[in-house]
Amino acid sequence: MNNTVVKNENGLVGEGIGFERIRRITGYLVGTLDRFNNGKRAEVNDRVKHGLTKNN
């Protein structure tokens, strides 16, 4: 895995730019789970969570 940090003259690339988390669940792209029924919420909870690790 490549953990390259890209900097320019203004700091980190992408720093200060907001983003929204989008997930694909049962074929739907969603930002929040507000409109999901109990079955789809259970699917989200049952999934394996992947994360990033820092190699400092």
C-alpha cells in the first residue's frame, strides 16, 4: 500500500476541502442511513469494516 503524502506550496493537497461519505449498500449509493429499513441497517452492521493504517 502506498501511503504517500502529497504537498504543494499551500500545504497538503486536498486540505480544507470538505467531502461526504458515500457508501454502496445493496446496490444503492447513499450518504446516510436515515431512510433504510431494519434489514438494510442490519446488513450495514454485519459488514466487515476496513480502515487505513498509518506506518509512521
